[in-house]
Amino acid sequence: MSTPLPDLDTSQIAGFWTRVRATGLVGDSAPQPPAEPFGDSVELADELLALIIHGPKRATAGSYDEYVQSGERLPQVGQLSITTDGAGCARAVLRTTDVRVGPLSSVDDRFAWDEGEGDRTRASWLADHEAFFRRWLPQVGLAYSP
């Protein structure tokens, strides 16, 4: 069963960012970056967050067409983002270190390993991500295309 994601807890996220800034790691005046969960359900958001916090998840993938449709800029090297859990609460700050654009088939073994999901093989990565994009993209008005 997949539980729909709730709205983000904006006050908790703001407090989280205040605490992050107080550490000195990002600077006292750093603006709050965007916050969002990974995945499309409470269960997937919590599962992927656990992989981030415990270390194997060091990469992620998104839909180029979704960025274009939303008018959102592609991630930029050095950009910060906040990852939320399935309850919509901030749990981690991420920094983008590399950005690649290409079809799903362009993903190599190293990237699949760095995503830290499943058995970490390219074959399972492709299967899981195709299933996700086939499920997710129609919800945002886009057709899946590899």
C-alpha cells in the first residue's frame, strides 16, 4: 500500500534550517533552500531518506521534462536542498556535486551503485526508475518516455 504524501511542515522546516545555519556549515544568512521528499509516497520517502542518512544513497535522478514543465531550474553544482521524511518534516541537507542530463539508458553502473537502492545494479535501477516514472509522470501531466 502507498500512503499519499502530506503537505510539508513549513514551520518545522524553517526551524530545521535555522538550526542548520546556527552550525556555521552554510553561513548565517544562507537563504532556506527548497524542501521536498524523495519518492511519491510516505513509505518511499522514508525508505529513501533512510538510505541517505545511513550512507549508501549518494545520487538521485529526476525527470528533465518535469523540470521544463514546472519552469524550475535544473539542479546546479553547489546548490543545497532539504530532504523531508514521509511526514513532511526536514531531516537532511543535501549539496549537489554533479549534474548530468540524458535518457534513463545513459545511466551507468557507477551511478546506479551511488543511488544506493535495491541491489544497486544498473538493471534493477532501470527497472525501478522506469516503474516510478511510469507511475509518477502521468500524475503531473506528462507521458513517460525512456
